Amino acid sequence: MRPQRETERMAYFLSPWREEGHASFGVNKITNRYIDFGENMKGGDVIDYVQRIEGCNMPTAIDRLLSDAEISTFSPPEGVSTKKSAISLISRRNHIQNDTLIDYLEEERKIDYDVANYYCEEITFQFESRQWVEYFGIAMENDVGGFAVRSTWFNGAIPPAGAKTILAERDDELYLFEGQMDFLSYVMLYGKPPSTAIILNSLVFIPMLCDKWGGYGAIHIYLDNDHAADRMVKDNLSVYPLKDHREEYKGYNDLNEYLQGCH
């Protein structure tokens, strides 16, 4: 499915669940949340989308996303396919050198180069449908050997999908972030977390991981300000000693958007 039109922040598609001649289904390129202007601006995240498009419940949607977790939620340039197993790692560098990626970090995301370079690396990757073209991305390797990848146009992953654990000298509290840009934003705002941090890379991993979190004295939440995160907190994390920090960036979708608003 290709966008009918685009702006800097939004891509507009024909509705996936009704016939129409005017694109009324918008996808935010930054947050990867959809807004259906044809249904009174009803929107949601990728879990909501899969539940509706496949007519399934939430656990089934999560299983479906896990099986295809490497699929980008925003369409890449024309002619690039992101079907399962269509993306592969070509090379990696310890230092981010690509000028476009550096501009994306510093100008768009408001992340200092030194901060991003400490935790991330630069990779090149390609798609099966266009093996003669290599793309650059900012990547953070997860705990199972895959990569979360970000660039000016790509928000996806190289499999296997998984969360990222960042250890600290202390391990008595847990800092929980939804994505790598949220984690980097925390470092920009407050410095390195004083205890263990986990970057989820997807909310679908919470039910699989949270059984291991019973020993922490506090779990600091830095998830998105959306219904999907609300649901995950209520259904999976409410029994733990939570310190939900989302009120600190109320009015913003996530911590990175809040950081951008501070600049």
C-alpha cells in the first residue's frame, strides 16, 4: 500500500477497510499511529490496526506482530518491499558517520551526536527487492542479536526482534522505555539511568518480560501517552511498584516529542 500524498509528518492512504476515492487514512511518520479521518478521527497503534484488519483479539494480534516484528510500520521509498525476511544487515560501524543520519538525530530528534554515538551504531542494510541499493540507519542491537533501526524515512527492525537491556551499577530499580529514541531523550534530559534500563522496542514484549520484574523496588515507566500503553500498564504492570512518569510529559506523545518541544 502506497501513500496517496505525504507531508513532513504524515502519510495519507486510501482506507484499508472501506472503498474511497480520497485518502482519509493518515499515518504519523514519527509516532507510527494512525488517524482515520473518515471515522471522526478514530485512531490507534499497530496493535489496534492488526486487531481490526484481521478481526482478532489482542493476544492474537500480538502473536501476529511478533511473527512479523521486522516489518516497518511506515512505508519505505517507492519500490522497496518490507515483507517478512525482506531486510538484511550488510555492514555496521561503531561510529555514526553519515551526515544525513547525524542531521536527523540532531535537527529532527534533538539528540546530541555524542549521546547517540555512545549507545548506537551506524549500519547499512538492504531489501531483497532492491539488492543493488544500500540504505543507512541508526541502530541499536537488542538482546537477541537483532537491531532496532531508525532513519529519516525508516522505522523498523532487522530480525530477530527483541528488547534491549542496558545495565548500570545498580539493579534495584528498573527504567522502562518504549523505544530507543525515548531512552536517548531521557539521557539528554536527565543523564544515564541510575539503574537497569530496558528498551522494549515494542509493547508486545511486556507480557513476556514482566514476570521477571518482581524483585525490583520500583519500575519507572517512560512509555507513550496513548491508549496502548495505558492498557499494557493496567493489564500487566499494575501489580508492580510503578512510578509512571508520563504525567511529566503530558500533552506530548512520548519523551522524544517532549524533548523536541524543549528546544
